[in-house]
Amino acid sequence: MIEVTNVSKSYGQVQALRGVSFHVDAGEVIGLLGPNGAGKTTMMKILTGYLQPSDGSAVVDGLDVLTHPLEVQQRIGYLPENAPLYPELSVQAYLQMIADLRQVPEAEQPARLSDAIRATALVDHLTRPIGQLSKGYRQRVGLAQAILHQPKLLILDEPTAGLDPTQIVEVRHLIRRLAKNSTVMISTHILSEVEATCDRVIILLNGEVRADARLADLEATSDAILVLADGAPDASGELRKLPGVHAVESSRSDDGQVYRIQSSGRADLRSAIYILAREQNWPLKELHRDVRTLETVFNELVTETGKPPRKPKGRVQGKPTGRVQSEATGKVQSRAADKVQSEAADKVQSEAADKVQSQVPKKAHGKSKGGDR
């Protein structure tokens, strides 16, 4: 469904993306992660045709984004971080306008509108102006417009921003349902959201892909945690002698002396550690496999090495550099994006306003029976 090859994007002398490549199969739910300024939103805007890459190619459903932008956009449902809504329109009028702009056949519009409204639980708010809705309900309106035309690819930038815990759970279930018919890409800062929703994760740091794996593989580990009671002799030396042990880290906790035994492969070390503890008569309190969460993996990548001076151009090779783009990167990117967005918004708003004036009064604001209900 998505094929990204060596995509780079520069804002003046600052590179937001640096040789990004990844592949997404149809039906996958992908989490795109990274600290602020890592290039997540830039990557999403390139996939939607909103921005053009400085180098490389992006293909969606077999179509190049640069050479077939309209065809690609017909296949995409996009919810940006700040959904561009018309506050003076009612929910029904806005979704009707989107159905027209998306060129949904008129015969199919009632069913499509009904499906999107019910999926996002907006049935009781159809006649309310969008400007009077809470942030959470405005986010739902943004989701509704993104799924209205039943896209093959759904791109969601911070889809649960502003939602309460109950609404977040509802959106999770909605995304899983949508994944049955669409490929879904989600960008979020809530790591638990990715763990609950996504099959696979792509982590961007400094505009480069630092991890691309299924969650189960990314979090898998054979390391073991051993806890001995206070007063036990130092066990580090004996543990290092065990076959398959790569390293041993020791620390203190309220429970006693804690040892983290790192495996040099995929072998489970717990049986060998238990036998050794019995032979040495250690006061064993706890022995279990080390649990790695997505947050643990993410923090390890971010802090693996210090950040070297960044060159304005060229690809960086080697290990992750730890921190993401500087404040200057964010400011330049923001200014450039604002400029592009402003120009595009003026054009779209002008076209949309003409269409609203000719159609919305008949379909959403009329005084006839059933209008705006």
C-alpha cells in the first residue's frame, strides 16, 4: 500500500527527513513515533501530497504521489493534528459539503454519511454548529470527514488529542474496525495508544528511521531479572560465568539486590540462573524475564548516544543520535508549513465556500422537513 524510498525533505539549510525508507502492506495498522520535530508530520504530509519531498519517492497504492497527486488523495483519508473545520457550519452541513467535495455519488451519500456519523457517535450533534462543540467532538467531526469516502489508506495525526478516556477507548475500537477495510497510519505521542492499537511501529529520530518492527518483535527480550535478599553476597561474578550471558548489571532497590542479566542471544537464561542460585544457596526473592515496553524501547533509542553537531546536508550513518531536531528546526519547519498551508487553505476555502453557498442551503439549512436533522 505504501512504498517510501530514500525520502528527504529540507527547509532551507535544515533537513527534516533524511533518507527515510519503509514499506507498509495493505491492512496493517502502523504507528509512526518520534519526539517533537522528528519529521512525523512532514512524512505524513508528503504521503498526502500536501508537501513535496526534496529527494526520493513515495508511492501509495501503486501511484507516485508526485505524478498522480489527485488519484492518491482520492484513496486517502487524512486527519491532521489540527482538523481544518468550518465553525459556522453545522455538523451535518460540513459532512455534506465534504461528501460533495470528495465526489461521493449522490445515491451513495446517505449511506456513507450515516456510517461515518454513527461510527464517530455524532448522531445527537448533527444540528449544532461546529464552533459550539467541545474539542473532543470537533475531533470526532474530523475523524468522520476522514472516513466518509471509505479510503484505502487512513492517515491520522494525533487522532485522540482532546478526547476523554472513554472517547479514547471508543476511537481505539473504531480504528481497529476501520483496519478491516483500510490501511491505517497513526502518529501519536501516547505510546500506550500505539501498543493498544498498532501491529507495527516505525520510530523516527533526527529525521531518520531508527526502528521498524512489529511490536512483539521490538519488545521481545531474553534478559532476566534476579532479586536477592539483603545480605546476600555479590552474585555478579558467578552470573557472568553462565553460558549465554552477555552482561550483568547490579543495582539496589527496596526489595534487595537486583541483577539484570543480559542474554547474548535468544536463549532463556532463567533455568540456568535458578540452578546456580540453588547451588550457591542465594536467598532468592524473585526471578523473571525482563519486561520491555514500547516506552522502554523508545527511551533506549533516544538516549543511546549523545547528539553530535548536526550537518545541514548529507545523510548521517551509525547509531541513533539521541535527541531530535533543535528548536530552530521546529521554527523553520513551522514557518514553512504555515506558509504552504495558508496558500492551500485560501484556495480550498474559496472553492468550498462557492460550493457551500449553492448546495448547503438546500441540503442542510433549508426549512423543509428533514432539513439538518
